[in-house]
Amino acid sequence: MAATLRLARRGTHRRPFYHIVATDSRFKRDGRYLEQIGFYDPLGKTQLAVDQDKALKWLKTGATTSATVKKLLRRAGVAATAKTAP
């Protein structure tokens, strides 16, 4: 199973809201996922929330990230701690 961290779109027309999820790479973008690790709201006041423990767990197990999720994790401070973690 190839795990990946990516965005799953929620929300309505012209009001996007995204969940950051860990999923099997064969699953659909907005379909089933293994675990939710945070959310990203590009229009709201609280724009980004990430559970750092869950994100590090998936990164340590070898999960790949999409380009957008990689940027969001870097903004949340997870990427810096992933490099220093053993």
C-alpha cells in the first residue's frame, strides 16, 4: 500500500474547504481515506490546522506528500521537525 498525504475537497461551490488526509494512492481524491490529519480553509480566519503527531507518524512510515500539502506542512512547522526527528 502506497500511502500519500493530500487534500480532499469539501465545502460548496465557490466556498472551498479542504481536509488534509492520509490515504492510499489508489483511492479517489474525495473518496475514502485512512486518517484525517488537519484542515485548510483558504477563505476563513483560521486557515490551517495540522495535528503534528499524526503528520509525523505518516511521514516516518514513508508516506509521500502532494506539492500543496508539502507547502502547507512547511507553513505549519511540521517539515522542520520531520527532518530533525530520528
